[in-house]
Amino acid sequence: MANLKVVMILPTYNERDNIGHIIDALQAQFRHMSHDMHILVVDDSSPDGTADIVRQKQAGGSNANVHLLMGQKAGLGAAYIRGMSHAMDKLHADAVFEMDADFSHKPEDVPRLMAALDQGADFVIGSRYVKGGSIPKEWGLLRRMNSLGGNIVGRYVAGLYKIHDCTAGFRAIKTSLLRKIVFDDLRVQGYAFQVALLHKAVSLGATIKEVPVDFIDRTEGESKLGISDIIEFILNAWWIRLHSSKTFIKFAIVGSSGVVVNLGVFTLLLQANVNKYLASPISIEASIITNFLLNNYWTFRWRKSADHVRIKGLKFNMVSLVSLAVSYSTFVLLSMLFPATPPEIHQLVGIAPAMFINYFLNSYWTFKH
Ligand code: GDD
């Protein structure tokens, strides 16, 4: 494999006690590697003076391959996006690494990840959850649950079923792949970036390889993962789910046709002087029937459910009752709260929560694989 220019991106926020040592440890690894290896520290103006340590390293003659990119604190994902853009546009990198600056990832593992890139992978994951990889024994229940939960959400909500460690932060990626990705489309700022980028790579058909690594608990400084990162992570996984699922798109199309049926029947009944409180459930039921037929014979046609069609029909009706109740109670509530607003608006707003509940119950229960 030809020599590549490789930029190792180290995002830092208050890593004064780690950054100098990790730069030294990486430089020691680079001596045994044939590629043109660089380090790019992406620091968010850390108040502890992390950047000063990097500048001191740069001043030492043998560190011409150490680069520093400063910015304002906007999250781990935002730092990686800045770093990757800089590595591609200004440093003309052929490949980049993501790596924590706190020794959670072992510098000795860098050559193994690089070898996997050399062997043809586009995206290499330093994985804790494949055979040979590990998480720290010292991790408490909460940290284990957090990591496990993140991976379950990444795999089963965002749909990264084949990946064992989708939240890993130790990865090597070819820039030929990164150049196909519009970072703004990922719409993430924090730790959700790991899953968002990986999902994009998978959907572009990239060759992904997981290499086992041991994740080491940091001894200096502390984790920056906050509650807002967890919320963004979960929301992002659901966003991916909803936007990448052909089934959901079909369901949304069917749902839109249901809206037309619902409002069409409702308008006709009002014109025929039917009481609005009776016209509403009749129109909802009419749309449920058309939705059922279209979803059963089109949206979920390929699902190989073990249930007999009669059982599926029964389940669908039970789910429909739940969504009917949700839609109707929303309608009644809005009619009471905003009597001056046209009833068509109340009816329309009532459709939204009902459709959401309808999709998830039908997808995970009625038409489950
Ligand atoms: N520039 C910048 N800006 N760097 C940041 C920021 C930020 O907002 N937040 C964190 N970092 C840096 C830290 O200084 C450290 O070098 C690295 O990113 C990882 O941050 P930690 O806060 O130590 O991460 P962690 O141990 O909780 O999470 C690790 O494991 C996760 C999976 O369990 C990371 O590897 C994550 O990427 C990974 O998803």
C-alpha cells in the first residue's frame, strides 16, 4: 500500500494533564509506521491551558507533524467535524483517526487499526464489543449500562445491526469516504456524532471493519459526557430510524392518504348536518380502515410475521382502537380548550399523535418480524 498522509484527530477539552504525554506516546508509535503520520489537536479553548502544552510541543524541533486547531466549545461532534474538515481541506489527509486524548485508547493499537485500513477497509472501528476487545473492569453499573444502552440504541434504533461497537470513539477513516459526506446533514453536535457518521458510512456502502481494543479508564481529568449529549444521542438515533426506513416512508404515504380520507369524510358528514362529535369518530374509523388495507397489503407486505393474518387483523384493530382513543381525546380536548377554532383544525391536530402511536405499535407488534 502506498504511503498515506494520516491525520490523528485528538479533540480536547481540559486535557492539560494528558495531552503532552499522549503526543509523546503517539510519536513513539509513528517511528515504526511507514505512513506520513500527523497529530491534529482540536481544542475548544480549554480554560486549563491545554493548548499551551500543545504549543510547547510544537516549539520542540521534532514535532513538525503536530497541528493545533482552536475554536469555541460546541461539543465533541462539532470538534470532530472541524478537525476532519481541516484535515481534508488544509492538511490534504488521505485518512484520519478519531482518538480520545486521555489514554482511554491505547497508542499501541494505532498500527493495528492502520493495518486494517491498508488491507482495504474504508472505516475501521476500535471495538470493545468484539472477541478480544474489552471495557474497563473498574466501570460501575451506571457506566456499563450507559455504554451498553448506547450500543443497543445505535444497533436497534438507528439500524446499525451488524456493528458491535457503534459508539466507539477510536476509529480510522479514509477521506475518500469522508468527502462523500456532507457534515451539515448529520445535524449533530455532541457524542451522537459517532453513530451519525457511522450510519452515513454504512448507507454509502463503505467497507467497515471492527478491530478488538481494550478501552482503558482515564486516570487524569474527567469525562465530558453530559445529559444533553444523551438526549441528543437518543433523538438522533430515532431521527435516523425515521428518515432511513423505507417502511416508515411507505407508512407516512399511507398515513397521508388516511388524512385525506379522514378530513374528506368529516367534511362530507358536517355538510350532511351530522353532529361534529359523532362525525369525528366516524371519519377517524374510515381512515383507519383504509390505512389498514394499504399497510397490510403494501407497507408491511414483506414482513414474515409468524402470526396468522387473522391474528394480525385482530392486533391491527386493537392498535387502531388505541389510536382512535388518542385521536378522539385530542379532538375533544382541543374543542373544549379552543372552542372558537374551526373543528377541522382540532381533527387535523388529533391525527398526529395517533399516527405516531399507530406506526410504532403496528411495526413492533402487529407486523413484527
Ligand atoms: N474539543 C472538544 N470539545 N473535545 C471534547 C469535547 C468538546 O466539547 N468533549 C469531549 N472532548 C474530548 C475530551 O477532552 C477527550 O479527549 C475526548 O473528547 C473524549 O471525551 P471524554 O469525555 O473523555 O469521553 P468519554 O470517555 O465519556 O467517552 C468515550 O467513550 C464513548 C463511548 O463509550 C469517547 O471515546 C466517546 O467518543 C465514545 O462515544
